[in-house]
Amino acid sequence: MWNASLIEDLASTDGAVRTAAQEAIVRAGAQSVPALVAELCRSRQRIDWGLTAQLLGRIGLPAFAPVVDVIAEHPDPEVRRYACFALSWMKLDDLTPYAELLRHPSAEVRAQAAYVLQCRKERSLPHADALLALLRDEDEQVRQRGQWALPELGPGLLPTLQRIRAHGPGGLRRGALTALADIDPAAISERDRAAVRRLIRVKQRAETPEPVHLCGTWLAVRSTDQAAVLSALDLSDPEPVTLRLGESAWNHDHHGWHLQHDDHRRHGRAYVTPAVDGWTLVFGADTAMAHADSDDPFDWAYAVMCTCARLSELFGAAHLYGMSCGDGWTAWCLAEDGTVQRFYEADADNHAGPRHPAEEGFLLPDERPELPADAYAGIDFADTDAFMARRAELMERLGIPETCHATDIAALTSVDPSAFGPHTRMSGQGVLALTACGRAYGTAPGALRI
């Protein structure tokens, strides 16, 4: 018989009482579900939603349908979110109930079911057809969830995807190609590869430069001879790409959430731009210069300086710049005629060379201006607008210069990729080329933007 006081015990200040209540609730199984669901749906929490969702997940199948009803019907998005957690945490031996939800009237339920099947990876392969059907779903989020789920089913899905590419149905062919690229690009047919190359040629004719999303390091070499730059960096097998595709490959490989940190495919290719105002930019070739087995930042800095010096001896000037989209890290290395003029890395001790003329008039990122003790008095630091307004006022009143980053230095010493636009003069075409890692281990799987 169900003991209603167990729910109250979940809020006890005594840890032993709470633990005993949790175990008793899970043992009670289906009898516990109505009270737990009611608790999950309360407008005023007595028990942490996460705990309630966890217990429903542990109960499993008896809680399945009630939790689905909460996701489909409850008006509070936070309650629905925790119900989604409960659905994800259920350890069902048979995944058929999740596959059946892919046809549920609620788009949120369909999307969550696809996510659960994605997390179950190869176990979901028997339900591949149901996931593939989501690629034609009327809801954009559901379609995206289906696309994300397919690669997680693994190589066993490849024959199905290849069959769709060859014979249809037409509505699934595009999604099947994306999934092939995500699982194993080598499984893409030569016919499809030729079609992609044709599309690239067509798009290249009308492509307009756009600002590059910068996260990582890139080289700028003072040369318009792309072949010579490729040779100097030991890059081979260049394939023409659009500007968008090149940038997509660089960001895809650099962020590489789907790859292990030591996966050599993360460093398998480099994007080499067309000539830009007399410079050729290389995104990704920095992996060829870093000592992959070392976490020593001085080792990285030394490798960067050696590479830039060598390239500048060949081409007159070679610079490396670095930015992070996740924090304030930035770096630059400027070499001319075989000599490193300046190496700087934010918040590091391994600087080299005197302050460069391009840095004049700026604060360096690790330089802190002297401010009055009451500079930010009365400002709530959580109020971004108020903080930035006070900061601007202080900088103007005290004559504090702006802090420079790699893009500022690049704009003054070569070209700034974040400022690309219709005004940018380019000649030639961009290419993706293989590094030594790429030749030995291949490149990272994943669909790219063309």
C-alpha cells in the first residue's frame, strides 16, 4: 500500500530519512507515480524538481506514459524540461516505446524521444527508419533532432543511408548525405562527391566575403602564391572550397566536441584562403607546428616562433594570430625576414621582443589601468548595460586606451578576417588541404556548410 508520507520525507532535513524515502518510493513503483507526477507539476516547489524527475526515471516504464503526458500538456516550460529529464533517465531494455513516441502529436515529445534514441547510440539502430522519417517532420526542431540522432547509430546505418542516396525517397536524400558525412565521409559515393564539387564551383562564382568567426589560431603569410604556401607548410591534396566551407571545416575541427582531445583527425586539414590584399591566410596549419604530445605552453610558443621565423625567411613576413570565442585569450607572433619581432600571449609569461608599433595606443590584455577606488561604486556588476556605460565614461574621462586583441593587431600588420566583407579584395580560390596528420589518420567526420 502506498504511504503518502514518503513524499513529505523527501523534504526532510535528515539525510538518512531522505535516502530511505527515495528507495521506498522506487520500490513502490507504479503506486508512487501519481504522487511524484503531482509533485513535479506543483507551482510551488517543496522538493527539488531534479530529485522528483530522477525518481520517476528510476521507476521507469510505469512512469513512462504519465511523464509523456506532462511533456505534451503542461503549460510551464520548466516543468516540461524536468519531465524530459525523467524520460531520458529511464533505463528501458526495449527502446520501442521511445520509437513509438516519434509519431506523437506533440513536437516536444517527438524531439525528446529522438534525443533519447540519440543517447542510446547503436542500441537505437533497429529504429533507424522511424528516426529517418523525422527528416520530413513539419517541425524544424524535430527535424534537427532527427538529423543529430542519426550519426550516433554508428556505421551499421551506412547501408541504409547509401541506399537512400541511390534510390530515394527524395525527401530523405539530403538528410542521408549529411548523416553519411557525419558517420564516415569515405562512405559517400563518387557520384555524390562529383555533385558536391560542381556545387562548390557554382557557389564560388557568386560568393561574397563575410566576417570569419574566429576561435583558434591562424597564419598570415605575405604571399599570393598559394602553391608555395602549401608546400612550405607540408600541406597536400588541395581541394577547392567556398569561403564558407573552409571556415566551417576549421571551426568544426577546432571545436571538435565529437572527437577525443588526442584524436589526430582533429588536426587533419587546413583551410588556405585565396590571396587577400597580398596575404594568404591559413586556418588549421598551426596544428602542424605544435608539439601534440606536450602541454607545455612554452613548447607551443617556441614552435610558433620557429615556424613564423622560417616562413618569414621564405616570404618576407609571416604572422600568427589567436583568439578564443569562449574567453579573452588572444595571442600574436610577428616575424619579418627570418626574425621574430614580437611574440605575445595574453596572461602568459612567455612574451618575446619589445612592444610592437602596432600595439602603441592600446592596452595589452594583461595590462590593468589604474582606477579610482570608487570607479564602479553603486554599479551592479550583473547589470551589463550599467557596467559598460560606467566603463565608457571612465575610459573617456581618464584617457584610458582600448585593450587590443589579435584582430586589432592583424588589422594593422596584415589583414583582419573578422572584418571581411564585400569590400575585401580576393584573388584565386580557397582550398582545404591535408596536414601530415590528415594523410596518416584521415580528417574529422562531419557535414560542413557549403
